Amino acid sequence: MQKDISIPKVEKVYVAAVQEWNDDFMENSWYAHLINDSDAKLEMAIVVSRAYGQINGEDRKTGTFRHAFKEVEPNSSVKIELLENNVLQLNNEFMVTFFIGDKLYDKTYVFRSNTINDKALADVPVLNKRGVLLK
């Protein structure tokens, strides 16, 4: 029965952390984005995010957040959420599930603790900005 289940490989869909100006905090803040660098539309995209890890030897975790996007057009992106400074020292996990046509795709992206920083900047496709990119 397992041989009948086909899980296609996710390609050209990324999660990126990009700094943008935040009027509420009056500073640059990190935001997570879902990037669709493919020529296909992502339908019924669901992103489940959480952060977990240790701070000063103590286990910490955030609540689980769920985000739904009816469509993510080809060669476009959607903003997922603000990444508060105090969770950057934790592992930030994004479980992404979506359809392309009638096929279900699923991939988990994890920003390891303290990897979202100015030293890890790279070019982010579609956004044409610098950020921390997970492929």
C-alpha cells in the first residue's frame, strides 16, 4: 500500500527571512515569506510555524501558528509572519503544504537557532532583496 503513495519533491518553493521596516517597533524587523519561484500556482497553501529550543539551558517553545493562503501566484511571494527578536535564538520551523493541480506537496523548512542574522544574507529570488533563504 505504501508503494501506491507518491510524494512529489518540492522545487522552487522557499521560505525566506527578510528584514523590513516595522512602523510599530520603529526598527527593521525580520519577516518570514513564502516564495513561489516556479511557473505553477500554489493552491490552498498552509503554513504551520513554531519555534523551539533552549535559552540559557532552559527548554522554550512558542505557540503554533497556522496561516492559509488560497493561492500563491507563480513567481510571487506572500508574507507569512513577523519573527520577533526573542525567537531568533530558537529554531524557527515552517511546515508548508500546498497543491499544484491535483498533487499535494509538503516540506518542512527550519531556520536553526541564531542563523537569521545579517551575516547570513543572500539574494532572495522573486523579492529581489537580501535575506536568509531556505531551499
